[in-house]
Amino acid sequence: MTGSPLSGPVPGSENVVPPAGCPLTPMPMTALPLPVPRDLDRPPLDVLAVFAHPDDAELICGGALAAGVDAGQQVGILDLTRGETGSRGTPEIRAREAMDAAEILGVEGRWTSGLPDGALEDSPEARIHLARHLRILRPGLVVTHWRTSRHPDHRAASTLVDSASFMAGLKNLPVEDAPPYRPRTVARATLFRDDAPAPDVIVDVGSVLDRRTAAVAAFRSQFEGAPAAGEVRGGGPERPLEEQVRHHLAREGSRIGVAWGEPYVTEHPLAIPHLGALDVPTY
Ligand SMILES: [Zn+2]
């Protein structure tokens, strides 16, 4: 499908997606032969945010991504779809906004996998497709959606990430141009999800709050004048989206005694070398 509207990096992404050494190649043996950046020489990523639509990563975990960048981590974003069925904006406008937001956060790269918006599934074909991205980008940690959502794509993305992360490590997976690789950790971002369990980890995002806010605001076609968006339920027309988001960040931050926080669930125990390394503000 090289040359199709779903091919290649998103328009305007040349300054963020590494342009050299990553020729696009079709994926073999699958019903979704969509290209991905072919760049096995690049350093592995420490953190990869894999979310359904452009803007989900910024809205749900943008603070932790920016904080990771500031800590010297290699951070990337993979949008599973281009958001082509969204009610606002166009895929081209959203792609430009997505690259602006990525630059504000300072991430290493942003890619789009080109899976179908509105029809995202944890299907065998999609697992192989995402597994190939994971083999090439080699993230140590993948962060994605919580398991429940009103948006079916978000629910599908959550299980698809599980499936693809496991399958990426299988030796005989029909992905012949990248060696087996499996992320060590899958974490779920639970900001805005009142039905999620109490977080296992909260990231203090106070030092990056302004960049987080600016990255969300970069999606003007999606959020300008909107009191609610994505996972963010509205508080009525008199409360702007930014204020609604800050309300949630303040609530999560207060759990650990800081102004602004983002919550994450790991669903597995946290490994630490000794009890003294446990930073939990009990009182
Ligand atoms: Zn979304």
C-alpha cells in the first residue's frame, strides 16, 4: 500500500520523525501492509506512549512524557490511528497539530501506525502490525489507555497493546525485518477514569505543567472552545477544558502531596532494591 493515504510519516512530521536511515518498507504476510519507520540503528526508546488517536497522549499522559524528556529519557509517541473519523478537524490538520504538540513536549519522535479510526480491534493483523512497530522502536515501557472507556477505540487500544507487546517477543512471528523484542513494562494512564483502581504510581508533573497545557492546546481543531474531549467529561460551558483538566491533575497530585500529578496503574508489583527506595508519602 505504499503511496496510499495511510503511507509514510504524517504530513509535516519531518522535523520530528527521523528522516534519515528509516526507509519505509511494507509489512509482509498481513492484511494491513502499512509502512512503519525502518530505523533499527536508532537508540531504543525508554518510554513509548501508544494511544488510539492524535491528542490522546497529550491529554492523558503529556506531563509524564515531558518529565521523562527532561530527565534525559528517550520518549516517543505512537498514534494508532490518524483520527480520520473525528467530528472536528481533518487528518491533515490533526497531524500538523500532533507534530506541534510533540515538539512542545520535546519527544524524540512521533509516528502513526495507520490503523483504522473508529474500527480499532485487537485483531491478529493489528497485533502483528503493532508488534512490528514495537520491535523497531524497542521501548522499555509502553504506556497506554486504561481498560475501560466510552470510546471503543480506547478499549481496543488497551488490549491491543497487551497482545502486541507479548507477541513482539515471539521468535516465529511473521515480522522478518526486525528481531524479536518485548517491552519490559506496560503501564496504563488512568487520568479522568473514575472507574479505574487507585493508582500504583503518580508522576509529579508540576515542573512541566505549562508545557503539558500548551501541548494539549496545540490541538486547536479538537479542543478550542470545547468544555469536554475524549476521556474528559465536561463541567458545563462555563468551565473550560483546561480548567477541567487541571482539576483532575490537582486531585491526583494531592494523593502524593504535590500540586499536580498524573496517575498510572501497572497491575503488577513495583520492583525496588530495598524498602528505603520506597517514596510513599504516608502522612
Ligand atoms: Zn481518543
